[in-house]
Amino acid sequence: DGEVVRPKEPNWTAWANEIRLMCVQDGRTHKQICEMYSRVSRDPFWCRNVLSPSKLREKWDELSLRLSPSVSTYTEKREDPYFKASYDNVDYSQIPAGFRG
């Protein structure tokens, strides 16, 4: 009916306790918690499902996997100048006879 409803006031004591537990029991830093919350709040799905520190703590491992930056080190071009993609022009004369195939 167009009426704006004020959200329920959170239990600030419970929220503070969950943050404390993430630091003390789970070994997370304040910075890690803030960064994870920032990633969650930017994700269209997770921002609707993680609405409290307790849910953030519960889903931490899954969120770490799903929201972590993609690792592209395996797809990048190899920059090692000594890496040879082909062995066609390799000089095997310096290899002892017993080690040559």
C-alpha cells in the first residue's frame, strides 16, 4: 500500500559478539571482516542473504571461495626466457651418453 516500513532494530550486542568471535575464535582480522563484508555487499545474490554478522560467519568459507578474485596466473603467458615450448633445436651433445634416451 505504499507505506514505508522501518526495519527491525538489530541486536547490537549479538552483532558485536559475532564480530568478536570471528576475531578470537576464527582468527580473522578486522580488515579481513571488512573486506569480506564489502565483497558481500557488492554481490547481488549474497547481499540479500548475508544480513548479519552471524550469517557472515556461518557462510565465511563458502563466501571466500565464491567471491574471491579469480586467479589468472595459470592462463597468463609464461615470461620465463629459458622456457622452451619446443625441443626441436635443443643441443643434446653435452648430455652424457647414459642419460640420452
